[in-house]
Amino acid sequence: MQQLDQSQKQDLIDFAIDQGFDVARVTLADFGPLPGERLDAFLAKGFHGDMDWLEARQSWRRNPANLWEGAKSALVVGLNYGPDADPRALAEQPDFGIVSVYARGKDYHDIVKKRLKRIARHMVQAYGGDVKVFVDTAPVMEKPLAAAAGIGWQGKHTNLLSREFGSWLFLGVVLSTLEIEPDPPEKGGCGSCTACLDACPTDAFVAPYQLEATKCISYLSIETRLHIPREYRAAMGNRIYGCDDCLAACPWNKYARKSSEMALAAKETLSAPRLDMLVQLTDTEFRQFFAGTPVKRLGRNRFVRNVLVALGNTGNSDYIKDVEPLLADISEQVRLAAVWASGRLLGKQSFSQLYKKYYLAEADEQVRIEWNLSKEDLDNEQT
């Protein structure tokens, strides 16, 4: 088995940094049983909701050594995507939608993967062995690997924290059959701080280091293919794609710095997009507007569902002109969200007029239930 000496290892780290990454460190490909045990407990409790892809590759995901028996080392890299302002500031402007910081620019999967492939080719050419590259679409738990490599530690919000970059790192991994001396793990920690847990709008943390993903706004607005449960809609506010609240609340961010990666710079149209514009997007317009960004993968129907929830949360009845046409949308997800938004924007009498106009024509049972629940809410407000 080929082993890299210290000079070769440093050359590899330097090469990774030259490719545009902000940090690069090495750990063993086998990170032991603890991360896998935590994954098993998370899945057993059903905290993953309808993210069935987590179960589909569970045995591989438990440990990189299970995914690839020949792997000996893992080169873990981080790309800083630190924002230039607190992403929570827009929550005070309900007419605008909040898109998570990571999704406001070019899709990081494309950026990170291209650079990982260049590193992988360099490793094979310079040192031999075999390699495989992974971004977060593969069954590899990058955060435990990054913690083991000393890039940071997993905070109470379950995300990686860095002394140098705070909450804002994209991670990538190159597994290799080469033996490379591992770096020591990071000794940082969160102490008694609970800022991230306290900041969560939906109380998705059942305990420190334990996230019930089905309550998380990132899950609700991105991952779930179902209707957003009624009990979480109001708490979503104007967050229409993801949520950065627990990340932004972390005190370690005082050491973070703005990303210098131009490809990750927020598009002006995504920094503060108007909800009344977004809700009108057709499928073609949606794909054009979000071309090259992670948001495009969500699809128009689920995205407009999110925007309708945000419009409902404005409480501004002027937006009913934008919402009403969607009560007859082809998508039941959109129609259901439009019903809920209408109930939040209108009084009992105006909503009853819409009810008479659209309810009998509605064929979907869940949408009909939403009509009745919204009507009941307004009836109760009058008593």
C-alpha cells in the first residue's frame, strides 16, 4: 500500500488550496462506529420524514469504509460561503422572500465537484492509488469526516462549526486508497451556549445535537414532497427556500469572513425577491429565473407552495389578487397552499365568497379538507 510522506502530503494540501478551497485536511476513511449509531437513532425515530434516500443507502452512509472497503484516507476540503450580512435581517420585511444564503448564487455542487475532480486527477498522476470524489449528494457523512480531520466540530445545531469560518463552509471529500497521515481533530466546542437552539422558529431541536428534521424549515421548504403541515406554516414567516437562523445565530460567526468566491456571490434577483412576483412564475419562467442555482431542483410547484405560505403570513389582503388565480392551479400542492393563504389574508365574508366559487369544483380530498379547516378557523375567530 502506497503511503505519502510529509512533503507529499503538504504538496497535496497546497494543491487543494490552489484549486480555490479555503481549508483542506486529512483523516482516516474509517471514522468509527459513533456517527453511524447516531444516524441509526435518527432514522429509527423517523426524524428524516420522507427523505427516504437516507434509508436507501443507510449501510453505506454509516461509515465511508462501508461504502468503499479499499479506502484508507479522506481528504476533506471546505469552501467558505460566508454572507456579507445577517441573513435573518429580511425577516423584518415580509413582502420579500428569504432564500437561504447557500442557494443565492451558483449551485455549489457544480463548483465543488469540478474542483474535487481536478484534485483527484492530480492525486492519481502524482502519487498513484485510486480515488473517489463526493459532494453531499452521495452517501457519505461529510460533517463527521470534517470534524475528524480538524476542520471544525459539529455544533448543537448538528452543523459543522469552524473557528475561522463560523457556520459557513461547503464540504467536499476525496476518498483514496493512499495512506496519508491524518490530521488531529478539532478540540472546539459550544460550551453552555444554546443560541442556535433558541433561534429555531419551529423548535426543531429536541435536544442539543438532535434535530427532528421534519420540523425544520429547510426540510419543510426543500425536502418534503408533501404539503407543509399547518402547524408550521405561520412559523415559516417569509422563508421560501431553506432557513439559516440556527447558523446565523452562532456566536462563532464573529470570526467568520465574507466569501471571496465570485461564483457563490448572491444574484441580485435572489437577495430580496418580491413575493408577489415569485408567486406568478410559470414552470418555464421558474426554470429560467433560477437557472444555475440550487433552487431550480425544487421545481415550480413546491416553490410556489412555499411562496404562498409566505404571502399568507404577510396578512396583507392586497395580495389576494395574486393568490386567487392559484386556487385553480393544476397542482394540488399549489391549490392547497393558496387556500391557506386566502384564509390568512381575508375575513370571513370574503373567504366565504371564494369558498362558494372554488370548493365544489375541487376534486382533491386534501385540498377540500384545507378549505374546510380554513373556513373553520375564520368562523372561530368571529365567535
